Amino acid sequence: MEVQGKIKMVGETQTFGSNGFRKREVVVTTEEQYPQHIMVEFVQDKTDLLNSYQVGQNVKVSINLRGREWVNPQGETKYFNSIQGWRIEGVQEGASGGGMPPVAPAEAFQPANDLNEDDHDDLPF
């Protein structure tokens, strides 16, 4: 899955526990009718991917949805979801994701003036 939008916030790398678990968060604001502020976390060696990105930059983030179950000391089961990023890339502003190459404007083409009605070809249609 992917999230695309403008970076609203890039957090500092946080380290947890004695094993050195690292986490870094980024908030991406989608650009749609009702913009959403999506917090994506990058963990361990992926935290370094955010070093070259800053607030205001348009990005596309590849994500995985993660869910986990936890039983508290009272025996109640709780469920938690997180959005984990594994790749981030800059996106040019105004880029259409259609996958079509840009087409030159009509003024870039010259009309064919050397057409001769007497030219024949062997095509049956």
C-alpha cells in the first residue's frame, strides 16, 4: 500500500529498551477533498530513510499495516494497529500518476504539406 501527500512533521529517532529498538515517525497530509494527517512509523534501520526529507516536501510512502493483540494484567484483550513505512520517495508537485509520457503541444508539430493525392500504396483499405 502507499500513502501520498505532503510531509507535515518529521520526528526525531527514539530508542527504546535495552536492545536498542529504534523508531521514527513522519506525518503525511494527503491532498484530497478531506485531507488526512497520516502518521507513519519507520523502525530500526529504516529510520535513516527519513534523513533527507523535510517538512513541506511531497512524498510517496510505501507502507504495511500492522496489528497486534495484547492481554493486560486484568485479562482483557486489547488490539492495536500501526502503519509502518518501509520506503519513501519524493514526488514532483503536480505529477500525474497516470503512467503516460507527456505529450508535446500541438504547436510543436509541423503540418505535412507535401502530400500528393496521386501517391498510391498497395494497402487494401
